[in-house]
Amino acid sequence: MKKKLLAGALALAILTGGTLLASAGSQAQVLVSLSYLTGTFWNDLKSTVKQEVDRDTTFILNEAVAQAGQNGSVSGFAVRTGANGDVIAGTTGSGLIWTSGNGMVRAGTLVDTTEGVEMRVGGALTPGHRYLAGTDVTLVTASDSVQWMEEGQWTVTTGEPVDPPVSMPFADVAQNAWYYDDVAYVYEHGLFDGVSSTSFSPSGKMQRCMMTTVLHRLAGKPQVSYTALFSDIPDGQWYTAGTVWAGQRGVVTGVGDSKFNPFANVTRQEIAVILYRYAQQTGYDVNQFADLSRFGDSGTVASWGREAISWAVSAGILNGNNGLLLPGGDATRAEVAAMLHRFVVWSGK
């Protein structure tokens, strides 16, 4: 690859020299036009060099992973093995290639150079990916047998075994997304399903019947006898038990004319009210309230939702968005996952 880069550098030198010559000489002396050199030729050269660099980098990584464990080191990487609970500490600038098994970031800044993203604390390491410590970093293994290749300064100490990171099948939930931990929690605890086997739809709107269903699951799916509490909630639907249960407990009410309107989107203030009522009826202390005046749109909170939103802000369940509460805004599935997760943390369940 060095030869290719040198060739690229030589081409750049020729380009620079040609440019100067073209500027100094007459039009008749110019064998290659300046516009070609600075346009098509320059763009093609940059593209070619980039392709070569990308291809050679991929080759080096694939070669390293394939040879791991065969001779103790590959391209300056020392091969290491470990067991569940091992704590791997690295200094700033140290690198590794994760080869096999489960591992997680415990502290510090670790960059996945294969994906070009910073890992979140708790994020899972991916076999075959190369990582660089942006600060002093601590990792922990979570499999009976793990293997990695390291360069730089790393130390390994034995720790307590840990559970492997949650493995989610959702291609639309990135590890560096602000809601990753929240989605992982609601998925791991069976509160949410995906909208398909590989999609969670974090930006999708949360419907009223979805909200009653996940709250019913959070409560442990208590038995419920069907009653025609709402005329638009028939028996035998996937949302029937949760909605009838929530209605019987007074956690939700209808929209008038004996209807529940199950497929309408649920708003942020409606979720605050639902969680507030559920917390009250479950016996939690809900007597702490926050001053909403610091939010620019506090005046738009409905009178029926003001107390619940004040409680939700005080409990850390509802956060503002750029200084706004957005009480009447439709809540996304990611936002509801976050609010439910925060509710569980607040309740100490």
C-alpha cells in the first residue's frame, strides 16, 4: 500500500508542477489542459487512492482476524484470551480487534473504527471490528470464552461474571442512539415487541392501545375478565386485555360516546397522566411536583394534565426538548420506551 500512496504523492507532485508550468508558459506549450488536471484527473486520483486505502485496510483486518490464535501475534497485535468477568483496561491510543465472544464497554471512550462511531457505555463489542481507545477505557467480558487482539497498553484482571449484553434483532436501533438502553430494557423485559422481526420503528407513533398493552405487561399481565367497557374494544384482540384492564382500574378513560379510540396516537401529556394514575393506584408516593415555568410552552399544558406532567418532570420521567415540554405532541415509540424505563428506575422495581 505504501507504493500506491507514493505513486499518489508523485502524481500530486506532477499535478502541481504541471499546473505551474501551464501558468508560466504559453497556451501552445501546454500538453494537458489545466482544467483537466484540476478537474477530472484530480477527482479520479482522489477516488482511486481512497479505494486502495479502503481495500488494503479491509484486507489487513480480515487477515488479522483469520490468523488470530495461529502464531500469537498478527501485524503487531498480540492475541489474548479471557473468561467471563475479565476486566480489560487500556490507555489512550491503544487499539484492539475483537475476535470472538461477548464484551461490553464499562467506562471511558472507545471508538469503533470499523463503523466510525463512538461506543456507548454498555455497548457490545462486535467480532471482527477494530477499536481505538479515545481515553483510558475499561471493558468487561461476558462469555465463558472470549478472544481479542491488542496493541498498545492493556491489562487484564479477573472480575465477577456478568450477564451478556442484550442482543436485539432491530436493524433500526443503532448502538449510539440516545434511546438504545431504553429500547434494550423494554425489549429484554418483554414490554415492547418490534413492528417486525428486524424493526422496532423508534420514530413511529405510539397508539393508545399500544400504551395500555405495554402498561399491562409492566404490571405483570394480571388476569382480566372481559367487559364491554368501551364499544370499540371488542373481545379477542391483541390489545383487548390491556385496554380493558387499564379501563377497569381507572388508569385510562374513554374519549366520549363510550369509545376508547384505540388507534389514535397518544400524546406526551396523556402518557404522563396514565403513568401518574398507575403510580397512585399502585401505592407509590407521587407527592413531589416540579415548577413548569422554566419550560417555554408550559402554558399549553392542558388543565387535566398539569398535575401529572409536574409530577413526571419532578420524577425525571418526562424531560424537556430544547426547553419545551411539547405536551400535545404525539409520543414516539422510542420516547415511550424511555419514559417506561425511567418510571421503573423511579419506582425502584
